[in-house]
Amino acid sequence: MNGRFISFSPLKNERGYMFPYMLFLFMTLFLVTNHALQALTLEAKHVYNQEENIHLETLLLSAYTDFEGDLPSLQPTSEKQNLTYRYPDGQVQVTYFLSSSTERTAQFRVTTKDNSRLAQEIVLEINPESNE
């Protein structure tokens, strides 16, 4: 047998003392790099969502301003009527009706070019003195 099968002794094998240190070092570098990449990806998604919210709010405010400008020329009816405003960042569909003699209710449906959506209902006061 010449001692070939007896020579295996894990307590006397000193050739692999570097492996645990290198494994710890590589795992630490891997975890730090992975964490940094995940944080970067999450930050990019957060910035995209913030930009979409800014587009939605800008479209809503632009349509609201345009709707207020068009309000004197619109006929007050109790039936729902639709208007659509198109902008470079998306479009806004406005559904409005006369809810009482002094109020007009309008629902704004905003859609950006990336298909983000927002719905907002606004009650507008009609000033009877200015014939609106």
C-alpha cells in the first residue's frame, strides 16, 4: 500500500491557508459592488418616477389653465361633455358638466407619452357677474 491512502490528514495540510482570506476578500468586494449597482438601479428608477410625476403635474396644470381660458365660450349643460388638449408630453381629456347654477365640475384624465396616467376631479366656481 505504500502509505498512499494514509497520507490524507487535514490537520497537517498547510497548503490551503490562503483560500479563506481570499474568499473573504472576494466576497466582500462582490457584496460592496453588488450593493452599489443595486443602489444605482434604484436611484435611476426613482429619478424616472419623479420625472413622470413632473410631466403629469405639468400637463394637469396646463390643461387646467387652458380649460379656464376656454370656460367663457363653453355652453353650460347638465350633460357631460368632453374636451381633449394635446401637448408635446402627452394629452389631457377633460369631462365637464354643470353641477349647479354656480359650479362646474370637471374631471381631468392625464396621459403622458410613456402611458403614465393621472385622474383629477376639480370643481370650478362660475362667477355670474362676469357671465361665465
